[in-house]
Amino acid sequence: MTQNLDIVDIHTHLWPAEWGPGGSRQANFGLGDDILRQIVDPDALIDAFAAAGVSLAVVSTTVESLFGAEGPTDAGTIAEVNDWLAGLAKAHPGKIAALGVVDPFSDEGAALEAERALGTLGLAGLVIDSSRNGLFLADPAVRPTLEVANRYRAPIFVHPVNAPQADILIAGAGKLGNSLGRGLMNGTSFLSLLQSDILDAFPHINFVFATLGLGAIVQAARGGRYGREARAANQRPNIYFDTMGDDPAIVRILTAFFGAERVLAGTDWPILPALSQETFRDNLVRAGLDEHEQRLVAGLNARRILAGATTAADQSR
């Protein structure tokens, strides 16, 4: 009998209740009522993942979901949300891990909150927006936050955001056009990372991008760290992409380009449904993955980068 996969979903979302339907800070990014109800309901996530056979959900609340795509952010609100996320992970050990949210494009206060999130609260890593107010990952403003994450060996999920021309994209192609724009922002942040010295300056950070940004590999493949020779030599940097589902064709592209050691199971739940034990392995087989590669993508890679993060106690030794 084939053993179940240990599935870790690196890309799931929960918001505090105030941002949900009827909440005092209700936000709606064109999401349906059912999704909005689930995204503020931790029990809905736990029940859905238990039924599907998913072992661990790595949840995040992004800056964009709290404050919109542009404009100022509030450090006090971000701190409150991180407290909530830490409480959520503590209340559901082994089922939920949480990434601390910071706005590294704001000021050096973001680095202080990153220190608190990773050190005091013990969160599993950080989530940052791909871009905000015209800035991307390689901007100097982000470096203080990266310094903290590097010291804690914490993964950073670089999450897609709406493109500045989102209204034009929606008018042209509806929600799919908007998703393409979000991929543009995520892919541009990925390329900004490759064009900078960040990977060398901060070698202990594992960066995670969403598959929406996959189009950027066309540019990345032209040379450098993802050139043909580097890929042939299996010289892979600490960059991961999630699967955003389990489409065999997409997984095949991801693992062929980045290597099975750099691909993580993810869905963007509740935007997409939970991965199913019944279909996930079959689709990984269809993608051409052997048994070990299936386990890597399903959960081993995610557990490795999550386990690599150090605690405040480790930092003091």
C-alpha cells in the first residue's frame, strides 16, 4: 500500500475577523462571499485540510490584504495582526504555521517588527508584498528587514500584488487579466532579486515566490544564475516557487527549471481548494516526478526551510 504524502501547503491565507464580512475593517478584493467567509475562519481551513489529507497549512496575512495595494501602512495594526497569527499557530500546533507580516518598504520600523515576529513571537518566517508604492524587493529600503531574516535563517514569501494598471487588465481580460498583472509584479520582484546582490549578501534566506510570477523565467533563463550552464550544473540559488495547485503541466515546468528541490506545494487557499491526497500524487506522477521528488514537492522542501529558522534562544547562544 502506498503511503500518504506529507503535504505542506506553503501558500494559504487567513485574515483577522475584522477584515471579513461585516467586520469593522471589511476588505473586498473582488473575492466571492464564500471565500471571504472562509478566509476569516481558521476552523474552515483546518476542516478542509483534514478532509483533503493535508498535514500542515502555512498561513499568512499580507500587507495588501490589510491596507490595499498602495498608500501608507500602520505599524500598530501590523503588530496586532502578528500577535493574532502567533496565537493562531500556538492554538493549532502541527496543523498551522504562520508567517509574520511586515512592510519592508516603509521604514526601519519594519526590521524591528521582523525581529519581534521571528524572535519574540516565534513565527515561522515572513511574508512581504512583491511591490509597494513603486518599490521592489531589491530596493535599499528592504535591506534592514532582510538582515533580520538572514540572521534568523527565516524563509520569506514574496507575495503577488495588484499591478498599477489593474483596472486596464481587468477591463481587457477580467479576473484572469488581474491575475496576470499580479504575476507581473511577482515576477518583476523575482528578477529584481536576481539583478541585485541580495542572494550573496543574505545567503541564509530562502525566498518563495508564487507561480503567478512564472513568466519571469523567460528572462531569467538568458544567463546568470538560471542560465543553461548553471541549470545543467544544478547550481540552484535559495529561491522556491509554489505550485498554486497541482496541474501536472505546471509542476513539470517548475521542477524542470528550478529542480524538484526548489518547488513547494501551495494553493493560495481559499482562492483554490485544498490539495487532495487522492489526486495530488497522481498529478505529480503525471508531471514525471519519481517517488522521492514527489515527497520533496509535497512537503519535505517546505519542512526543511521552515525547520531552518532559528529561535530567539538560538540567537542568544
